[in-house]
Amino acid sequence: MKQPQRRKKKIREHIQGTGKGVDFCDECPFLDFDNGVPFCSANDVNLNTDNNGFVPVPDWCGNKKNEQK
């Protein structure tokens, strides 16, 4: 009997941005919440909120808006 083919697991690569990104992570499609804590699903990192309840984009994020462009 023919055996089923194994499929390669897709490896999530680092996401590069264009510099025309977002001001807050609240606009990002990769933002998830884990027990009420903001969580970046692309990089597996917990995020913090500011005083207004928004999640600022970290410097290391490829989706951060560049001020120069």
C-alpha cells in the first residue's frame, strides 16, 4: 500500500518592513492577546501598553514607521 507523502514544515522567516508601517501595534495584523497581554505572533514576544492603552511599535519591529520616509 502506498504511504502518504510527508509535507515539509513551513518555517516562519523574519518579516521585513518597507518603512511605511504603522504607528501602533494595534493596527498590526500580527498582534494577538495571550491572557489579556499583547503578544507579537510573528516574533513570539510579549509587548507592553502605554498610558493611553495603545501598544507602541518596538524599535526592532520591521513594521515600524520610519520618520524619514
